[in-house]
Amino acid sequence: MNKKRFAAFGMAAVMAASSVAGFTGCGNKAGEQKQTVAEEKKTVKDYGLTENVKDGAILQCFCWSFNTIRESMEDIAAAGYSSIQTSPINAVYDGGNAGMQLFGDGKWSYIYQPTDWTIGNYQLGTEEEFKKMCSVAESYGIKVIVDVVPNHTTTATDEVSDDFIKAVGGKDKLYHSKGMTEISNYGDRYQCTLQGVGGLPDVNTENPDFQDYFIKFLNKCIEDGADGFRYDTAKHIGLEDDPKDDESLENNFWDRVLTEVKDADRMFNYGEVLQGENERIADYIKKIGATTASVYGSIIRLDMNMGEFPAADVEDFDIDDAEPNVVTWVESHDNYTGDDNTYNYSNEDISLAWAVITAREKGTPLFFARPYGATKENKWGAMNRIGAAGDYVYKNSVVSAANHFRNAMVGEKENIFNPDDNNSVICIERGDKGIVMVNIGKDDAEVSFDTALADGKYCDRVDKETEYTVEGGKISAKLTGKSAVVLYNDNYVELGTIPVVKVDDDTLMNFEDDSIEVTLNAENVKSAEYTLGNGAAKTYKDGDKITIGKDLESGDTVNLTLEGTSDDGNTTVMTYVFTKKSGTKKGTVVYFTKPDSWKDTVYAYVYDETSSSQVKNNAEWPGVEMKSEGDGKYSYTFDEDWSAPLIIFTDGEKQSNGEMEPGAEVIPDNVYEVK
């Protein structure tokens, strides 16, 4: 192999250097080998995205509504995602009185509690809105993956659709005989596939009537525009030789849903198989086509936290005896919502780790879009809102450059190594076409190594300014701490200037004052406008301020939509949801009427998980003992101000809200009862 020398040059030196075929500078001017998005890209969409889902990157639009995804589609395409993944689109349990907070007054996890397999729900939108979203996605060349949940229903079984129960032959045929019994040993395949998980009742997926009903749902998804499916809790649905609840039935769920749907050969399917004891992941890969790689994600996060990426760790998916057809991630929604440590990882580290797994030839990377404005202190974000777009990290310069690199490198073999045995620096070389270098360490690193990269000059696609030259021999480069460099020329897509519209980063959309002053930002725009609620669109300039909330009552919400257009005709849209909160003041009193079956000692458990990474509460469970007012009525007085408290009443055994339910909203002087 003819090895090349690779070196970084300052701009002045490069401009003075002799020209190299196919490159004329970081501006990607005339002569560079590239694809250019047509000026009329309102109708012609060409972002260099991959034809096959497997080859590109997937954006997990966690709890984004169909309308939000649709209005964000140009941003998603410009960021280089070839596919998006929705949250479950079927009918789901309304456990929070149609509350739309990710956690609090409503809950994200209700989207994983089906009541029927029909399209449309209160969290994401209607079937018609789903169809419109899919149509717009297709116009950009973006595939749509639908998260489907066949393994269980909601815990509130009385809320399951009568039509669905009738279709599957009655409630006694809907669930496995031990479907209400929680799994205690995940290594026991009987328990794993025939008992409940996470408090959710286990559906009898071997029931042919259920299979017929579910296949009908999948086909409707495909008809409306879906290109594939993520199967939630896939390892809890039996393979053909797993134990059976009814010997007269076959374990043929996977055989049927993977083959008896429209365009089966075109669908991209993968199953959520969280690794552990006896999970049979290799068998699920062979059956479904692909699965998640949860251990790999754990290793990547651990290495990221340690400030190093050993090549052996990056390369090994930790799956034995299987072709590693896997969907990879740095973090997933399960990690983020359930692991107290995951959201401590900075956006910077998440982006750098993403560049590593996305630059690879193998595996299909899935980017989890964190809630907008999420921080270590506020995991649910500045809006804490179901339906809203995620944080801007999903389209930052490192993430976008890695996505486009991946799209351009389809078919190129990977070479993964640590230059100079420096584990803080990882290189992913793809054939002789491109290379990604990531320094996850805090300190600058000087590296020197051989490369197969073709002779020539390369622009760093992250900063779009620094130029590098390969000229036979060894690579010499200085990588600043916590940085990524993405180099390639062939198949580079020049998108022009990408506009940015947003509010100031420190803006909190949940406010308690009479009103809030909001600063509007506009970068790289020719024009920008905002729309507040049902008002008319108004133009604005970067730094303009508006006042929100004067006309709102406590608990009311209003949407603020920003739209910007760059000189190149690129557009971007962002919608914020502002909520006016009164909070709960010191001295507020609430009352509770105890059911006759309860004990005489009653507690009030008050908590708030919306404003901190640590739950604030009035005391450890069961809370603070309430004052008896006589005749079964009790009172509780708040001894400090709270921002957004929720309250649960309990006698230590029974409680006013179910174990999977959030508490009730605090209303001053309200008398609460158990329904």
C-alpha cells in the first residue's frame, strides 16, 4: 500500500501552496469533486443521503410530534440523517389527563403503553398528520422508522380498546396466563417471554388473531409511509423454540410479521434486545435482521467518561456468534430516562462519541435527541414538553459532519486505530477516501501515523476552515482537546449557509412571573420572523426582545414559532412551548378525604422532578404525616415555596395514584379523593 503523509497547514500556507486536483480550498469552490444541492430545493431534495437505512444514520425523534418532525425535516436532512425514528404512533394510555409534560403533568412513558393498534394518539398527533409527515420525509429522501410495541399493553387494562379485545378473541386470549406476573429471572426464557416486564401485562403474541390484528396495523403504517420498524422489548417475544404458554399455538410471531406485510423485502427491521443473561441476541439478529447493541453503548459511554477510546473497544460490538447487524448508540431513551448517570455526560462528549460510532462502516447509528435545553441539573429540559423538538445537539457541526461523512463513505472498508498508541485519540479511516480523528481527552494531542488517504488537500468538515494536506509518508497533526476532525472530498455535499433561529439558551419556557421577556436569536439569515400563538407572523432581527405571558392564566401554554431563511434559500423552523406556572407558595393548604378501607394515619408525599436531576421531595416515602381534621378528612400545609410540585396521598400501603402514575397537580384548598 502506498502510504501518504498527512499534515495540517495554516490558511496562508495553503493558499500559497500549489493546487491539488479536485480541491481549491475550504470554500468548496469550482473544481472540487462534490455534489451540490439544487437551488430549487424546495421541490428537489438532494442532501447526499443514503438509499438504505442501514448505511446511514437514524435520528430518534424522542416524543416529537408528527408536525414537529415535519417542520424540522429540512434541518434533519441538512444534518445528514437518512432516517428518522418516531416514538410509538398507536393509541396509548392517557394516564395524566392528557398532560403533555415529559415528566410531571403527563409522562413520556405512556407512549409505550398501548390501548390499541390504530394510528394516532394524543401525544404525537393524528393519522393524517403522520401521513403528511411521511410525505414530506419522502420528498427529502428520508426514511421513516416507526417504534412499535407488540409485547404489552397499558397497565390500565380497562382502558384497552373494546374493538381490539373483541378482535383477538376476548381478554382471556389477549394476555399470557402469567402475563400479569412480573419477571423475576430474566435468564429464564419462560419468564422472559411469557411474563410481564416493567409492570406491563404481557400480550399473547402467539395468538393468531392478535397477529392478524397487528399485521393489519403494520400494513397501515406502511401504506401511510413507514419504511421500517423498531420492535420494542423484542427479546420478550419468543423465538420458535422458546417455551410456549399454549402448546396448541406456535411461536411464529416473528415469521409472520416479518414476511406477511406489504413490501416486506424493503422494510428495515430491528429489535430492542437489551443484553443480559440468556437473551439470545445472536438468534434474534438472524431472525429479525438486526438488533440493538446495548452493551456496546455502555462501553462507549464508559470509555467516553474515562477520556479514552481504545480501538479494541470501539471495534468490538460484544456480540458472539452473529453477523453484527446492529443499531448502535451513544445513549438511548432507556438509558437517559432511567439511568441517573447518563444525563451527566456533556453534549460535547456525546457529540464526539457519536462521531466515532457514526464514522464506522459497521453498525447503524441511532442518535437520541435529548429534550430541548436538557442539562445535568434539568434532565427534562427547558420546556419539559412532549411534542417539542429536541436539543440542537442533534444538528451541531460535529454531529452533522459525521453523518455526512458516513453517507459519503458507503462501501469503503473501515480501519480503526489509536495513533501512536494514544488511547485518547481514535481514528476511523475509510478506504482511501476519508478519515475521522477524535480526541476525547482534555489535553491537546500531537499524532503521527501512516494513512491510506489519497494524496491531496482536505478541508475539515467540522470547522469548515482548517485545511490539511496528504503528501506521501506519515500523518502529523495537532488535535486540540475535546475535538473531532472529519476529512474527505469525494461525494461531499455543499449545502450552503444553514440558518439558525432560536431563543437565548438560558431561556426557561416554564415561568412563574406575570410575563417573561424573551430574546430572539437569528444567525446566518437573510430574513427571520416569529409567530406567537394565533397572532400574525412578524419579522425580527437578532437580539430583538418580545414579552410573553401577560394574557395567559396559570397553567396556560402558548407556542412561539421562529422561522429563518438564509441567502442560499435554506430554511429552518423551531417551535417553543411556553407555560405559565403560578407555583405553590408557602402556607398553601390541600385536603384529602380518606377512603374507609385506608388506615387512619395518612401521609402526603410531595415531589418535583421537573427542575432538577435529583428529585426534590418533602420527605422520603411515604412523605409527611397529614393532620386529621375529623370525619376522614386530612390536611397538609406547604412549609416552603415549590415550583411545580406533584402530590400523592398514602396510608403506607394504599395510595391515591398508581405506582406507574405521576402525582396530582397541587391546587390550593382543593379536596382530593380517590376515584
